Amino acid sequence: MRRVLSTYLWIQHKLTPATLDEARQSGAQAIEIFCAVGHFDYAKPEAVREIAQWFSDHQTKLHSLHAPTSRDFSPGREGGSPVSISDLERVRRLDAVDEIKRAIDVAEQVPFEVMVLHVGGSREPADPRRWDAAFSSLEHLVLFAKQRGVTLALENTPGELATPSNLRHFLEQTRLPGLRLCFDAGHAHLDSGALQGIETMGDLAVTTHLHDNHGEKDEHLLPYSGTIEWQPLLKAIPKELPCVLELREQLPQPPTSNDIRATFDKLEEAREKS
């Protein structure tokens, strides 16, 4: 099992080599970096160079980047003006495409396999015009990413728009080359169920986001801390997909390196039995 840890756990803090050391100590074989300006300023050459040097010095790979979801100019904040490839306003949509291209350009210094991105916000309705807008954006982004050795993966998110079934339908209808899916277990659990979500995505998924919740809100808990039934889910997840833990800092006690390593061990043991 390929163990990957997302830096979303430290989204409220600036990404540093020490942060990546902590991720490695948690048993991660590879990293996913969340692109939020207050966390990782992907557009600043010095920030990218610092991270590139760390990966050069360690036996750890950058598996993926999570595309920016907002233009956040305040350190320690996740919110801000949305970056949406399905924005109905053309100017804002083109601006979002440019912002995501800046993040993809990180691959010039630190190669990575997958860019995970959202189609839109969690509160946006399943409006056909938004899918048309997303197609227009992705026509450009897929080619731009491919030229840098990166596959784009659309993530299922809570709400009406980017459900597993809607995403699969979109890929089957558009047939954009190189466009795939990211299966998010916690988000699917809030929709029609995690097991149904991965069965719907099937062979179109190239990566995962594994986290738990109690079926009411997007908590990003350690697996086995909520109400997802992990054994049947792990059996359904294709063996070749990496297990990417996307956790959120929980107060008063965030998950420790030992907690994360133990969870990786538990997932691997369960996966081997499936």
C-alpha cells in the first residue's frame, strides 16, 4: 500500500521543511501539498525552491498537489475569494484557470503525478451551465498539465454539483484525454455513501482522499474515528490506488505522528485481508 499524507493537516500554518519532516515521521512514503497561499505560496519562487530542496534531500516523493480553492492572501486562513473553474463569470473563470496553472508550474521544479481539483464550491447547484464552464476551463488545463507530466483528477465534493455520479457522467461525455477522478471517502459518506462512491467512480479514479466523519459534516477525522465502514470500502478501492490521508487539525489535540502511523498500519492490514 502506498502511504501518502496531505499537508491539509497543517493548512493553518506555513509549510516548512520541518512540516515535511513531521509528515515523513508519520510513516508517509509520499506527500500531497495543499496549495493555499497562507500555507504554501506556490507562486513564489523562493517558497517552491525551499520545498524542492527538501524533496531532493529525502527519499520521499511529491505525489500530488491540491489545486487552490481560494485566493487567500492572509496567512493562517483557508478561506477567501473562490477559485472556481465552473464560475459563470468568464473573467473570474479565466482568472481561476491562470491561478491553477501557477500551481501546476511547481512541477517544473518538483515533479508530481496528480493535481487534485474541485469543479466548484460545495454550495453550488448542479447547473448545466457550470458543467459547460468547467469543460471550457479543463480543455486548457488538461493540455497545460499534460505538458508538465501531470494528470488532473476531479474530486467529489459535498453538495449537488460534484457527486461521484455527476463526475463520472462528465468524464464519459466529454472524453477529455488525461482527465481522471479523485475519490474522497469522507465527502462520499456525506452524499450517497463511501462504498457507492468508489463503485461509481470505478477505474476512472487515480488517487484518493481518505478521512472519516459522522455523516453530518466534513470533519476530516482519522479513519476509524467516524461512521464509515472501512473494511468493505477498502475491499472496493482498487489496489493500485494510493491511500492518501487528508486530515484536519482537531482541537484541542490534533492527530500525532504515532496516531497517523498506526492508522496507516491498520488500513494496510485491512487492505491485505480484503
